[in-house]
Amino acid sequence: MTGPGDAGMDRYARQVRFAAFGAEGQSRLSAATAAIVGVGALGCVSANHLARAGIGRLILIDRDVVETTNLHRQLLYDETDAASGIPKAVAAARRLASINGGVAYKPHAVDLNAGNIETLLQGADVVLDGTDSFGVRYLLNEWSAKHGKPWIYGAAVGSSGMTMTIRPGTGGPCLRCLFPEPPGAGALDTCETAGVLGPIVDLVASVQSMEAIKLLGGREDALHGALLQTDLWHTGWQQLQIGGARRPDCPVCAARRFELLEGEGAEPLTASLCGRRTVQVSPASDTEIDLGRLAARWTQLGIVELHDYLLRLRRPDGLVFALFPDGRALVSGTDDPLTARRLYAELLGE
Ligand SMILES: [Zn+2]
């Protein structure tokens, strides 16, 4: 598919002229698929770069909706998106389609988990980390080791960030080799506790994007090969060489035990979303919901808004219930999982 203004390779003339990438890199990139998990601050930047660079297919996965507090750093969204509260994956795909219509976008407004990861990431040549969840990163790490596909870790908080490219089967470490245990709750600064300034996010995601362009363009020799850490307030870079960091006793890349992927840890039915008085409720089993039919049924209960991939009910008591077609819901206006589950049961008769 060719979009308007996409006159053959002319559009990419400036990047093809960069000799180390060249026409071969461009042609490989245009046949490649990348998945971006978490289209928040980091994911917006990497999705933007890969779409503009002319990747073939872009899978966009995000469980959340656009809010005003996202706008200072999440570059693909605007005030209209925040006012309508549409899913980030949908808003991102829409915006990117107007930037480069030649890319195939696959938006998914879902929570990536062991039950859907194989389907969602099918065909991905690389995965870029845009999540802030160590649980999701560990899951991605297992998927990557199982399928021999690379993924690019990235994190940014405050004014500092880090990134690393993980390539199974090349002798380097996986995420679990470097971080054998997930950090305990509250052990790490988050965007909620420490805040975050926009430019550090761009920097980390730009490094991730460049690594993806090298990988997909067939220039693995140019990858940085380190755990990069940087801070843009107390400006500095650290490049930790990780060539020898692979652990012979790593449960994932050495023993190939994929405990998360095989669902040995039960999925929680509720989860609080990083400090924004929102609880996510997941259905107990796979389900598919006709949002249009429910919308008609809820009109007496409050203000009902039906969007692509999302039905929202604004209740008189201040609780806002956003429901996705896969039965997942975000309940805003409370931190209490019980309140959220009770409302879920009331509205869906479960
Ligand atoms: Zn490992």
C-alpha cells in the first residue's frame, strides 16, 4: 500500500543516502515488522521514528487511554485525544496513518499478558519496550528467548534513563541475567513518585529506535552492545559493557524455563494503574463484548460514550467505567480493587 506523497523511495532519499544504511537497509526495513509494547512516552517516540522511516508493519499495544497528564511527554497525542479519552493505541495509529500512510498499523487496546502475547506479537521481527512494568518486561524477555527474537529494553524516569538491546542466541545476556529478580514494590522511582521530564524520554526512545533501524536494516554489527545509562539533568553517559554478563544459571536464556509465558503465575484480576486513581479489572475468562448493545442498555446509568474499541460510562457518583471489547475495564475515580470489581459485576452481570 502506498500513501499520498509516498512517491516510491523519494520519501526516504535522505536516509538512503546515509551509506551505512543505504537502499538495502531501506528495502529490508520496509519488509519488516516491529511491535511497540506501551505507546506512552517512550512508545510514542519510537513509533513516530519507525513509521516515518518507512517500516513495513507496526504493531501498537497499549492498555490505557489518553489523559491530559500525558500530553507533556507523549508526542503523538493532543488535547482532543485527551478530552475524548480514546485508547492510546487507536489514537497513535490514527495520527501515524496521517504521517505515513504507507505503513500497515495494527493497534491493540489490550493489556499484554501470557494469554495473548503469542497472538499479538506474531510476525514481529523486533519488540520495543515502552512499558513501565517489570512484569511485562519479564514476559517479553521470555517470549524473546523462546522465539529467538530481539527486544529493546528502555526506561526513563526523572531526568535519567537506560536502554539495552537483547538478542537471544548471540551469547549476550537477557534481562533476567542482569536483573535476576524483579524490583520489589516501591523499590524503584516511578513517573508517579519522581516525575519525568520529556527530553529524557525522547533520548532513550531515540536510541531504541536507532537500534531497531540497525537490526531491521541488517546492520547488527553497528549495535551499541551495552547497557546505556544517561542523565540529562546532571548530564552524563555511562556505557556498561555487558558482553560477559550472561549467567550460565539464568532460568530463561540458559535453562529455557518460561514460567510467565506458560502462565504458571496466575494473572491478577485487578491491577492499579501507576498512581492515577484507576483500577484495571480483567475478565476471569476470554470473552468478547458487543459494546454497541451495552451502550444502549446503560443510557439510564450516566453519560455514555461509544468510541472505536471503547465504551465509557461516566456515573453521577464520579466513577468512570471504560470497557474494551475483550472485557477488560478501567475504573477511574477509585484506588480500591473491591469497589472496581463490584462495579464491574454490576454493569456486566458477572
Ligand atoms: Zn538470561
